[in-house]
Amino acid sequence: MDKNGQLTFSDDPILNGINEVYQLVEKGDFAAAVSKIDELMDIDADYPGLIEAYRVAKFWHNREKEIKVLEEGKETAEYLMRQWELFNEYAESKNLTASSAFKASMRYIFIKAADHYKFAFREQQDTSSNFHFLLNLGDCFLRLEEYNLAIETLEFARSSYKSNARLMAILGEAYFHIGDISKSLLSFREAFFIDPSEIDITILKAKPINELAAIVKNQRGDLQDIAEWMPIYGHINDIFYVKRNLSAHQMESIEKDIYNLEVTYQKMNKSQVETSNIIPRLINKYLWLLDYYTLQNYNFDNISQIRERLLAIDPGLFQEYFSKKK
């Protein structure tokens, strides 16, 4: 009570108790959490958040014994991630995903899984099939705003497995939030080059991505494939200004992609072109080629040919851009 006899939050035993439950869940002491919830339900079973907390704690309490007997490292990490996928489906069906208990359990499960993955890699356990789990782990750390853990997890995944667009986008977002803008922009640029369709732009909150999304919507209207045009406007507006040198092998791969896209493009009618992503894909490849011959291995003839081709593909977009570049 305060001096006027009014009930304060600190005097509410159930509020204090449910906050204790959240702390127990975040520590992974699910048995104690369930026990505490049972006490609180005897006081007020309808107290906001109590049912949600019970369902979360009970789900993981039922798996607590198995978690403890599993082998340290890969076995435990994979079990936790598999169970999380099941739990996430269960949580969605019971409307638990916005609850504090859900977030507390997320923090515990993912940090614990990350520790076991680290042990597995350190002990050189077989981790050849873990890319999917590592990618999901990085995604979850991003949602938890554990940006350094997201970077650590995804950089390991990138060093051990083939990079993919979703991984690079999440990495770009994480780097942005720790203030490493150069690595963030480089990661985003790589992500949109690999495959824009794999990127969930709704989870990206970085300022450059928001700016690009707004530019594309303004210039292209309400596109369903907004991500396909983002790397192009990122280039034109100098938002993706951080670039890396390409190897000879990477150059050959880009040139091969361009050739294959051009062959397909020439066979398509206007309707097919308009309902596909071939134009932004083709432009994006050409812009990487243009950077190569402009910044890395200067070749006036190649630059001229690429400019002419881009003007032919989308004159409205590139006439103004190239006039400013003279």
C-alpha cells in the first residue's frame, strides 16, 4: 500500500508471482514455473497471462527430462530446434505468440540451442545437416534483438555452408543494429543479388531497406514483387554503395546467368514478361557487371555495351540515370 492506502503494482501478489514465472521460464526451470502457476491459479485462475504462461511452461516441462538426458552438442541442439517448431505451431493455435511467457521461452530455448551448437562445432561433431537450424537460429536471435548472437551464428553458417539470400538479409539487419553500416549494406546487396524472392522484407527494419521499399513503391506502384526491384533502386540511388571485388569465377557465373536470362527473355511475349521477374533479374545482373568494368577492371567498350543494353531494356529508368552519370 502507499501512504493513501491505495493498492500499488508491487502489492499485487499475482503480478509479482507471474513475473517470477517469466523469470523461471527464461532460466529453463519449467517444473518450478508450473508449480508457481498452480499456486497463482488457486488465487485467481482468470488473471491475465496466467493461462498462457501455464501452457508455455507445461509444454516445455513435458520435455524437460528428455532434454537433460540427451548428448551434449548436436543431439540436444537439433532436438530443441525440432521441438521449437512444434511449439511454435502449438503457440499459434493457442494464441500464445504475443505473450511474455512465449518470449521468455524463446529466449531460453534459442540461447541454449546456440550453446549446444557451439559445443558441437568445437568438438567437431557431424554438423553437415545443420544449415536449416542455424539459419532459423539466426532469425530467432534477430527477433530477440540479440544481434551479436545472430551475427555469430550466421557468420559461422556462412563460413561452413553456401550463403543464401535469407541468411545474408538477416545478417545485414543484425549488422545494421550494431552500427556496422558497411557490413550491413554489403550483406543486403549480396542478399538481393542471390535471390530477392527468398527475402522476407517484412522483418527488416533497417533504415536503408525501408527507404528502398518506399522508393520502389513510389516509382513502380503497388508491386507484389517489390523485393525484385529493390537492388536496382539501391544501385541507382547509391544506397547499396558498399561493394566487393569479384573473382574471375564469379564473373563467369554472372555472365552465364545473363546469357541464360537473355535467351529466355527473347523468347517471351510482352504479357509473359510483365507477369514475370525476368526484367529486374536481368537488370540486376547487368548492374553487377557494370560495377565490375567500372570499378574493378575498367573497360570502356564493355561499359558502353552494358549501358546500351540497359537503356534498351528500360529506357525510362536508365536515360535519366546515365545522363546524370556523365
